[in-house]
Amino acid sequence: MTLEDSDRTFLEFLARNAPSAEFEEPLIAARASGVSAEALAELEQSKLLALRVRAALDRSRRREAELSALYETVGDLVALRDVDAVLEAIVRRARKLLDTDTAYLALYDPVRGHAYMRETNGSVSAKFQQLLMPLGAGLGGLVVQTASPYFSSSYLGDARFRHTQAIDEAVTEEGLVAILGVPLRLRGNVIGVLYAADRSERRFARDEVNLLSSLAAHAAVALDNARLLQETRTALEELNTANRKVEARSASVERAAAAYERFTDLAVRGGGVDDIAQ
């Protein structure tokens, strides 16, 4: 096989997205045919270049798929008008986009000074689903404090985070090992943390961190919009209730006024008690 033939073969492999193992076949064939060491070296360089191109194409395809999924997610979030529906959609999409065992979202309560589990997807532990996380505790506590993403490929053994018995017990019961958390920021404030987690060791890539962060940014806006809409609906319902009470009160006053006028008319015309009673 000539060098030109091998280059053509590598291009064919790239065109049909052949598995990496197939890129070794031209070298195996060249060694079997007894080509020179120099020719083998050139063939090896061609193979490495083709594999780099394949890796770049894979990254491009993956990025395109992620952006497409993110675009669909944003469209879904914009269409939702209910807070619970928005939260459920956020964690479901986060789990799907990063292909993790579970995803969950905790909201920060500034009055009580802790974050509480608000929505989960893929969770099997009741203790985990009801978890309270003090500010500064665990991976999420650090995310809230610093307003920055953090991940751990093996959480329970990671000394960067302040561990608490309650959090560690919940994580153990859920069986989580690798955890990624990104902040939900709104008008400069962290309102919660969006997580993606696996039950085996995993080092989250930078692209995955950026993808989850992008989802969290859109989710925070969608969540705020849903909250505002819900508050507006509640205010309108309260206003309608007040209006109905005012209308009922006005009707009652009008009936009383009409009755008074009739009684007065009867009295002026000399009517007695029996006439008024009638």
C-alpha cells in the first residue's frame, strides 16, 4: 500500500466515522507487507493526524447536539408558566443533557441560611430528597458562597468541602459518587444550585460544566418569570375576590336603601305596621 493509498483509506474511515480500532489496519497491513521503517513512520503520522481530525469532528458533533438540546430546553422553559413545571423540566433536561444517573436542584433560603432540596430526577432516597444543606456545607454550599461551579469525581473522599453527617449520609444512601454543581444566578444573587451526579467516578469535562452552567442561567430566568407570573395570578385572584366582596356589599346596601324607601313611602301614605310587615 502506497502512502497515497493509505491517506485515501484514512479519509474513507473519517467519512464513515469508523471506530478508532480500524485506523490501525493500514499499519498492520503495511508491516505484514514488509515496508520500510521510514514508510511505517510516515503512515503512523498519517494515522495520528486522521485520529486528531476524527476527535475534532466528534467534539463538533457533540457540541452541535448539545447546543440543539439546549435550544430545545430553553424553548420548553419559556413555554412553561408554572413554577413546579419549570423546576421539573430543568432537572429532567440537566440529567438528559449530561447523561447522568441523577440531577437535582436546591434553592437557597436566605432567611434560614440554608439550601433545601426542591426537585430531583433519578433519585431513589427519601432522605436525599428532603435534605437541608447549611450555607458553606458540602459542594453546594461552596457553590452558593463563591457563585462558581464545582465538581468532585469522588465526593465523599474530597477534602475541599466541609462535610456534614446529614449530607454525607444522604449522599451515601443515594449512592452518589461524582457530583457537579453550578449556581443559579439572578440579578447578581445566587438563588440555588443545579446539580448533575453519577453513581460512579467521573471527571466532568469543561464542556459539560459550561453546558450545565448555560442551562442554569436560562433556568434562573425562566424560574423568575414563572414566579412573577404566579404572583401576578395570585394578586389578580385576590383582587377578583375583593371585587366580588365589594359588589356583594354594594348590592346589599342597594337592597337596604330600596327597602328603606318603600318603608318611608308606606309611612308617608299612612300605612300601618301590618302594611310594613307585608
